[in-house]
Amino acid sequence: DAGVTQSPTHLIKTRGQHVTLRCSPISGHKSVSWYQQVLGQGPQFIFQYYEKEERGRGNFPDRFSARQFPNYSSELNVNALLLGDSALYLCASSWTEETQYFGPGTRLLVL
Amino acid sequence: GENVEQHPSTLSVQEGDSAVIKCTYSDSASNYFPWYKQELGKGPQLIIDIRSNVGEKKDQRIAVTLNKTAKHFSLHITETQPEDSAVYFCAASRGALNFGKGTSLLVTP
């Protein structure tokens, strides 16, 4: 069975640019969550979607947005990138909203 | 919001010894407590989880205990092997996962 897939694997952007990260959940999973992991820290919750509706939002600025599509895949968008946005962005999928399985992440570097 | 504290931050054990990692949480409404293992360059991998209506759960060499009254839970790894070396994260949840800062476990042969 295919696990959670994320694209791209790595990305380099400059300050002020915009980025879109993509996630495909495990087949049959209807919930997708996004997390940011800064080096040396635990993942921090950004968004959770279930059946295409936002179910939760973490303490991140409005520059961060997300959406979930009818096929349950999801996009995370970040506008006006800052150096501090450099991190590993993780997507997790779950059947309900509880047990979450993570993808390999997208490593974003903002220069 | 939920605050999860994890200790120790680093742990070094000899192969075959046991390893224990402890976490505390602040929100008594949290009802789900997973543990993840993260290897270098990879996403976190779920290794075991426990729900608030259970006090202990075991899966081969891995066990987790939960004390709801004290709001703490622990991961126990027995008969450690070099391939257990990784960063381990605890989390507490009633929806979104709130993670601890991680424990870097090194198992030396």
C-alpha cells in the first residue's frame, strides 16, 4: 500500500516569494493535517482538514493557508516567505482525525 | 493550549539495555497519546499509541504507560538494538497533535 506522498521533496525559495506544497493521503483516508518541523524541534500543528472542511488551525500567521480537494489530497500555501519559514513541512493523513500517519515531508529553504 | 514536556532530550544506552522516555501534558481533555520514531531525513513513524481509557499497552519490545491523574505517559523499549537509534517524539491530542521536543536515543553495540 502506498503511504502518504508529498511533493516536492526539496525546495529553495527567496524571501517574499510564494510556495505551494502538495500532499496525497493514504487511500481511504479522509483527513489531512499539516505540520511544520524546525530543525531540532517537534512538529508544530498548522492545519487539519476533514472531508474538505477545516477542522483546526494552529498558531500560524494568515500567510499560511491550505485546502483539501474532493479526492482528499491537499495543498499548503505560504505567501511572503520569511527566512524563519525554512523548515520540514509534514503532511499526515488519518481515517478519522486521530491516528495520523506522516509522509516524508518537504524540506523548504528560504534564502 | 496543550503543553507537552519530554525528557530526557538525549539518551545513550548499551545494546540489550532498556530505554525509558517520559512525557507530561497539561490539558486534561487530551485523550490520545501516540509515540513516533523519526530517523534522519524521514517523516515521523507511528510506533505505538494509547488512549485515555487504557493504562498500559505493549507491542513486542515496546510498551507505553499512561497515568491520567498525574498527566504523564512513558515509552519503554526493552532489549534495545542499534536500529532503535533515532529521535522519539511523544504527543498528546484531542484533535491536533501537540508534540514534545523529542528524545535522541543512541544505542551502542
